[in-house]
Amino acid sequence: DQQVKQNSPSLSVQEGRISILNCDYTNSMFDYFLWYKKYPAEGPTFLISISSIKDKNEDGRFTVFLNKSAKHLSLHIVPSQPGDSAVYFCAASERSGYSTLTFGKGTMLLVSP
Amino acid sequence: GAGVSQSPRYKVAKRGQDVALRCDPISGHVSLFWYQQALGQGPEFLTYFQNEAQLDKSGLPSDRFFAERPEGSVSTLKIQRTQQEDSAVYLCASSFLGGGAGLSYNEQFFGPGTRLTVL
């Protein structure tokens, strides 16, 4: 069973608009959540994270929202830029572990000019 | 550069062949992780090292998979008698510290991966 789910394989957005990428999880032991961005032929690059004690974390154009009761998080990118086009992975970690990451399948974001 | 490097970047193997994939973590990073990413999937955890100690190998899919980090720096993932289902991108990541109860999370830095194709 997938513990981290990204149900949208792809998303297309126009430049300047908001991109919203969604992620759901099932494991109640997860207490740290991350978003990674991946370009073709490169490894994932850390983008932004949030601890379970918060419901929002903002870094420039990127904001992550966490709804613990719904076991749902989302990444907002505003305004979207063509350079944001990439695959975005949601990942989660348990504090009690070794920070091993459990990833979703990813969402491919395409931002068109 | 100062990032995580992996070699080779691409490897084509015939079924039944043994392969060895190398990871050079960021200097000074204590923790090292291996992940397997199949086509269309997210990375999946294989194994974890803290310095030279392999503390978790629960994600290794079979006893054909073996990983080592003998001096607590470079790590090698070895796959014996490769099968077609082993075809994937193998990602290595390192972090300064591990996680654990009471500790803040430490960001993992990923290498570019090795794409293994087994014919």
C-alpha cells in the first residue's frame, strides 16, 4: 500500500498563475513532510519542508500547507514560472526513524509561457 | 563539485551479470541512503548507513542486493545476477546527520542517480 499518494500525475498551468500540487498520506507516524523537485537526468532537489507542529511554511514563491486531520498537504507556487516545469515529489519521514523518506509517485508540472 | 556524485551514470547489463554502483557523498556527511526509482514511480528506500555501519537494509528487495560503506565515506551498491526487474534509477543521498527521536530533520542531498538497464 502506498503511504504517500500524489493522485495527479500531471498539471499544466500558465505562467504567472498559481500551481497547486496535492499530496495525501496514510501513516500517522509521519511527522515531517518535504517537497522535492526533479529535472530530467538529475537527482531530486529539496524545495521546502514542514513539520507536523505547523500548518504552513512559506519560502518565497513556495508555500506548503499541512492539514493533519485530513492527512493532506499541498504545495502552492505563485506566481508560476516556466523554469518551475519539473516533476515534484512529496515525501514524508518519521521522527523516530533515520529520516528515511517515503515518496509519492510525483506530479509533472508544466508551466507554459 | 561539492555535491553527491554517482558513477556510472548509465549502465547496461545482460541478465545474470553482476553490477557495482558507486556513490561519493558530500564530504563529512554521516548518513548515506540508497533508493531505487522504477519508471513512473517515486524513489523507494533500499538501505541506510550511519558512517560505516549499515543500520537498516529492510528495503533491499532480495539477497542479490548488497551495499557497503567500509570507510564511512564512499558506498557501493552491488547487484548480483541481475534480472530485468532490477532495471531502474538507483539514487544515493547523504545528510550531515541522521534523524532519530528528538532530533530535527536533516536534509538529504541526492546524487544524479545511475540508470541501470538489464537486457
